[in-house]
Amino acid sequence: MPLNATGSNGEQALLVSAIIGPPRRALTRGAAQARDVASSGSAAHSVLPDEDLRLAEFRELIVSAGATIAAEVIQHRPKADPATLIGSGKLDELSAVAASTRADVAIVDHDLSPTQLRNLENALPCRVIDRTQLILDIFARHARTREGQLQVELAQLEYMLPRLTGRGKAMSQLGGGIGTRGPGETQLETDRRRIQRRVQQLRGELDAVRRIRTQQRQRRESVPVPTVALVGYTNAGKSTLFNAITRAGVLHPQARAARARGTPVLESSRMFATLDPKLSAIQLPSRRKILLSDTVGFIRDLPHTLVTSFRATLEEVRKAEILLHVRDASSPMRDEHKAEVEKVLGELDVLDKPRLEVLNKIDRLTDEERAALAAANGRVLAVSAKERMGLEALLERVDAELVQDPILEQKFQVPQSEGDVLAALEAGTVIQHREYQGNLVRMTVAGPASLLGRYRRFRLVTREKSLQTKQTG
């Protein structure tokens, strides 16, 4: 059941964090001193234990779902209890905390088995949801298009199906007793059949969506316009970067005015604020056009059902020529986030695609931290989408990395009466030299091969130069 199912604002949530594994070893004196020195360097980039950072991320997920955290219960266990995850003793404590805080829902930072979920619900005076249900609820809140809503509903039903068993009398249409099939079985089978029919229906509708997307993509691919996709951990600033790039100064004034009339992608500090994919055509410094795609953010332990259900949306990532992996430069867990994103990209079979690392939010770093970041990361691009820093270098790098529709340098001789041709070359290429000879305009231009090929009849027969080879060489 989603949060705020009753329509009330800000449900009271009980945060439950179960940290499974051996206890942390105490730091040696030298390690503690090194940690203190590192944490005193910058308040904006403090060093916290991984467990605290993961807990902070979970708090942010709960807030993004619209709930208010009433209390927190944290437990370290060497291994998970198969019946309740947290054990009977901690369960008694959790029940008392839930009753005293009048919590509406207990949210567990762990995936619960059907048995664990059922036992926790029976013992607590409130609803219980796990990490996967929480993420699915956030996705359901932010799905705006019909396609997004279908994908979220499919993921929720696939998650719910194995958890129907054993709900007991709440699902019963029969009384228990000798000769009966037991409480809950009739309703259980009815609900299971109903869900399975709905799952099949959703899969059919999503197959239709996938066919439509494939047709749209084939129409786009008939014109050589490459796609560049933004990927990254949730809340890394992808949507802010998308808006900053699509409004960047390399566009002509007419294009900027047209884009200003459009609707920008939502920018928000909440997790998964952008769910539905967004495509926008932009022009690079070479005047070559590309399609920029903004996709859903990834997160640690992203539910596999979501990756499966969102394959239609994530097809844009699979078909992109270049991936821009956006990372939060100010996050102390940026390397862990990078590993989580690469894990999902591996599930999508796109790890072998050309990828540019983009460290966003450098405006949150000091000058010393920026210098250290640049020295340590080499070819990584440092930008600030919010302050529009480093965008020109980013676009130039994308321009240089693209293989499709290479940039060529050619000479043309065009009669002045051919106004359409002159206007197209002016708008779509970089004019390197131009001179007038009577009624003719002789020019040397650098532009996309697809555009120059349209006007080959005006080309002067000389040896052309590929600027793509010169830039990447």
C-alpha cells in the first residue's frame, strides 16, 4: 500500500535500519587522527562512516515519499533473522516505539521476504513496507505519462504477487475447519488470478509502447542525428544539467527563444523527481545537432523489477551513441555511487558504450578541492549545472567524441541567387573563410557530413579534411 493512501498529508513514519554483518572494528589511533584531519578540511565535504551515509540516503528517500520521520530504530546483527529480520527482542522494542509515536507506517531499509513482512505486520500496530516498496511508491508518485504509470504498476504487481500467500483471515472467504481448504485460500487464488491477468495486460500494453518507441527511433535514425544520454545516481543533478545544456549559449537566439517557450525538465533536490524520459535537440559548437536524453536516476539496490519494467524507457540508454555519467562531486560516496550506476548499466548491457564522466556540483567545493579533483581524475569533466560552469568544455568534448555524422571541412562555390543554400550553410556549419567573386560566394566551411552532402553540387572538387580525425588524434 502506498504512503498517504488515506489522503492525509505527511504520514508519521518509523524508520527501521537493520545493518547486517560483522560489527565495525574500532579505528586505530592513527586512523582516527587521519579521519579527523580529513573531516576538518571542509564542512561541505565531511567524512562520515558508510553506514551513516546510507542511513542519510534512506532518510532522504522517506522524505521524498512525503512522510515525516517520527522515530528511528537501528540494529546491528551478524545475520538476518529469517522470521522477522531483526529478531524477537528488537521486535518488541519496535512495537513499543511504534505505539508511543503513533506511527502510521514502519519503513525498513532492507528487502523483506514474504514471511518477514507478514510477521512484522502481525506484531506491529501499523503498516510495514520495505525498501523496494518505498522506491516503488516514489516512482508511482512521479510517473506523469501513461507509459510511466504502466511501468510502475507492472513493477508493483510483480513485487506484490509472491507476497499474497499467508495473509490469513484478512483475505478469507471461508471459515477454517475440518474438510475446508483453510482460511484465505479461495480469496488468495482469486487475487492471484486477477493480478496475473493484469500483469499480462500490462505487458501487452508495454509491448505496444515499445513498438511505438521503436518506430519513433527508426524515424529518427533515418536522419543521422546521434543521441547522447544522461545517466547517473539519483539526485546527482542530471535534470539541472539537462536544462542548463539545452539552454546553453551555443544555440542561436531564435533557438533559445523557442526553447524558452517550452517546458523544462523538473529540477528538484528530491530523489527520483524526474521519472519520465525527456528528449531535446541541441546544437554543438560545430553546429552538429544531437538529441540529448534525460533518464531516471539509479540508486543503491535498485529493485530488479523496476529495471525489468522500465526497459522500454531505458531503451534510450541502449541506443545512445555516448553516455554522460553524471556524478555528484560533493558527495563523499561518489565512488560507491559510480559502482552502483555501472552495476545497473551492466544489467542493461551498455557498459561497453563510450562513456564520459561528468562531475557535477563543483560549486560546492573549495578551490583546493577542485584542484585535487582535477589532478586525481584526469579526463573527467568538472561542471556546475547550477552555476553554468564548464558547459562549453563539456559540449566541445561531446562534439569531439561523436563518431556518427563526422565533421568535414569543404569548399563551396554558391551563386548568390541560391539564398536557401547560403542560409543553410550559415546556420548549420562554421564558416572559416568567405569571399565574393561577382555573383558567386566562395566559402570554406566545417560542418556535419550529412548537411554538406545535401549541397554537394556546389562543392569545389578539392581534397576534404576530416576535422573529427584531427580532434581525436
